[in-house]
Amino acid sequence: MNRFLVAGLVASALLVPLTARAQSASALLDQGVRAYQVREYDGGAWLLRRALAAEGADALSNAGTARALLYLTATEVARNQRDSALVVARRLILLDPRYRPDDTFPQAVIAVYQEARRTAPSVSIRAPGDTAIRPGAETFNVRLGSSTAPDVTANVMNADGRVVRTIFSGTIRDSVDVRWNGLDGSGNVPAAGRYMIVVTPRDRRGGAAGSANWTLRLPIEIARPAVDTTPLPPAPPDSLFRPERGNTQGAVRALIPAVIAGVAIVALPKVVAEGEEASQARLVVGGAVTIAGIVAFFSHHPGQRLPENEQYNRNLRETWQRNSQEIARRNADRQRQSRMIIRPGAPSLVTSETP
Amino acid sequence: MKLLLGALLGLALLPAQVRAQGEGRRLHFTVAGIAGQQIVQSHVDNVTDRLTGPLLGAEGMLISDRLMVRVRYGEGRIKPEAGSTTEARDIVSGEALFGVRATPWLSLWVGPSARAYTIGESDQRWLVWSGRASARGALVPGRMQTYVELWGVFSGSVGNPAIKAGGRGARGGLEMRFGAQSSFWGRLGYGIESLHADGLRETAEALTLSIVFGLPQ
């Protein structure tokens, strides 16, 4: 008779319309509990696992999840699946370290739960839903809980397993709020992508714990809305730089205008005031220009350092670097002031006993 | 003269793609103090006098990417050579020119210039409108450069009542920066202008030394 009842329950679970999925998770839980109560353990385990597998908006509440895990523990004990029962009980302890099964459960179930409590790390992590923060100015908060006061380290790690920032190192006494301001260890905003808050035990001296071997992980996804930044200016082209060593071409370029100007100045009276008796002043100036050109010619001889050109090039480079740094700084400010969206996922606990 | 004016007009109509490649794209200015010696040869009918004397003046320029404005003022007293009966003259001269940088090395200018002096009770004033072409070349970039400027009168008058006048002129020289980063330049210049009207001709030469603040064009 009971078998027919459970078969009917399973069949009805399979036929629950997709549009009623949210309701069906709790319905599955109720059906699983009922199956346990009528000792149809195989079907009950299947129903409870399905209820626990629901995700997103359809997922069970924390209380519902705890209830499902407790009944699944009891179901697995009843099915003589002790190892599986221990794993489920640890999940329950991870979810809520302070959860206690009531006395209506058989002593064997209470014993399994107590064993799980003894061997499980009994730490929990709770995160808010999707959170938008301004990196450096606001924080993303998670709550670590434990009833055994372990010493732990909490790191934000990237997908490659490298530590982005250590956000907590100390003892969890009951619970502790851990805040992350969205910046890495260097004060920069990390790139968008998948990260993880990883909590691991450490011994009292600050190193990794030798005996307790567990890792609590909270996956988080970081998204950055597009920020309007200014492109960095390109480096000045070679054509803008002056030669820093003299060459023949430069020498000739210095000489030619001087000679032309010198000759022109000397000849100006002939062009402008033909027939006038010109003074010697033109010879002074024309001669000075020509001599200056000759001096410039020799200052440009091949291989000769040209300090003026070196200074000019240095100024050109420094101006470009200053502009680039200023724009990079402004872009960084804009990036910092833009909001970062942090989407936490479901936490998981990995122990040495986790298959 | 017509040839010179035609050349100036042709340069002024250079296509727009001939652009200045100046280092700075912003407005800047230069100011200069000028000191020098001027030599004037004055011909009235067939009488020629030669006068010399010091010259003091100032110059200012406003320079944008392509356009420029230049004003210059000078004054001095010139005296005849020993033995001459000609009177000394107090001379003032000035100009206000508007220029465009046709190429990085060539600028074109237009504007009025005047030269006036007093002989006894009478004033003599030359007022001319001229077009100019000014070329520059760097001997040591940023440190030393040379320039030559040629100009021709396309309209002018002298005296009261005014009679038509013409003429031409030129100047050239050398500019040197006092230090690699200095804002001050020194300029050694030579200028000559020859103005003429009916029965009159004046040729003035000047050797000048200037201190310029700011980067010359």
C-alpha cells in the first residue's frame, strides 16, 4: 500500500507543471517528508534530493533546506547509507551550525548528526544577494559563522587560484562580519570575472592548519558596467624628434639659410635703394649672420652632440608622458568611482572526506 | 615694384593646405626693447643731407597658430654731419602690421607704417601702406635663427598737402637665445628703407640691437 502511495507521489512530482516549479520544491519536500514517515525511503530520498536541487527563485528557503537535509539524513540512515547520511548532515551543519534535530528522530539519526558535528568544520558563510558597491568607498559584507571558534583566513581569489586580497584572518567567535572594499592588495580594482571567497583554517601560529583540512568557498562574480574612458595619447612619431647627434644634412641646413641671409643683408641696399651710398652696418650684420651659420655648421658636424635637440626631445617625451599619466590617472579615477556589481553564488565546503 | 607686389600677392594666395607646423597651437606674445643707430640720407630736389643719430624703440607681437599682429615704435634725434648747415631732426616712426604664416618659414604681412620728423616749424610725415614677406631659417633649432624681410609700398603719401609717395625696404638679422631654456633672445638687425615722392627721397638705414622676451615667430 505504502509503495503505491510513494509511487503515486513520485508520479505526481514528475507531472508537476513547469510553471509551478517554485511551489513544487516545497511540495517535493513535503512529499519527501511524508514518504519518510511512511518508511518509503528510496522514493523519499529521491524526492528530497530533487527538492534540494531546485535553484534560483525556485530554491527552498534556508529553513526548508535545513528541514530537507535533516530528513534526507534520516532517510539515508534508515537506508543504511551511513556515509551518505554523514555527508548530508555536514551540509546541514554548514548551512546552519546551530541547527539541532528534535527528539522525534531515532537515536541513530541523532548519533549520525552528532558525529557530523564532531568531524565537520562547522563553519558557514552567508552573503547578501547581488550587491553594487563603489570600490574603495563601500564594502561587500559576508558573515562567517561557527560554533567551534576556529582560526581562519578568508581570501578573495581569482579564477587562477591567486590571492587577490586577504579580507579576514582571525578567530570566528560565533559569527564575524567580513568586509571587502572591492580592491585588490595593491589598491586597484580587479577586472570583471569569476572570483571566490575562500575560507581556510589556520593554526594558532598563523600558518595553514595541519589537522583540520577543509575549505569553504563562496563563488562570486564581479561585473563592471562600461566606463567612458579617454584613450591614451599615442607616442610622438619619430618625425617630431630632432636628431641628437650632428649629421651632414643638419650641418648644411644650418649653413644655407645663414649664407643666403648674410648675402641678402649685404646686398639689400642695392635692391632697395639703388644709387645710395650704403653704410657699413649691413656688413656687420650680414657678416655676423654668415659667421653664425659657419659656427652652426661645425656644431652639426657628424657625431657631435646637440644638447638643444636632446633637451627638445626630452621635453617632447616628458610632455607626452605627463599627458599619458594624467589621462591614465583620470581613467583610473573614473574606474574607481564606477560601481562594481558582486553576485555571490552558492557556498560549498570541501573536506578531505568529500568525494 | 609691380613684380614685388605680384610676388607678394601670389604668396598670399598659397593654397590652404600649406599649413604652419608651429610647435605651439596657442596664442603667445613677444615684446622687445630696441636700441640702435640710424643713418638717414635725405634728398630734397638736388640737395643731399646725411644725418645720423641714436634710435630707441619697442616692439610687440601677438602670435597665434597662423595669424600675427606686430606693432613697432621708435624715436630718436638725428644730426647732420659736421660742416652741414642742415638742422637736426626729431624722428618718430611706427608700424602696425597684420601677418599670416604661409609656411613654417615664410610670413606675409600688410599694414601701415609712418615716419615723421620736425624741421624747424614744419612737420614732414611719410605714411605708407606696405606688403611684406618675411622668411626665417633656424641655424641651431631653438637657439639661433636668421631672418630677412622685404617690403614694398602699394600706397603712400607725404607732406601737407599730401603728395603721392612710394618706396621699398628690407631688414634682416640674427636672433640668439640667451640660454637653452631662457625666454630672452637677443637680436642683431639691419634695416633699410627708401621712400620717395615728387622731388623728395629719404633713405634710412638702421643698425639695431634688441632684447626680445618670448619666442620670436
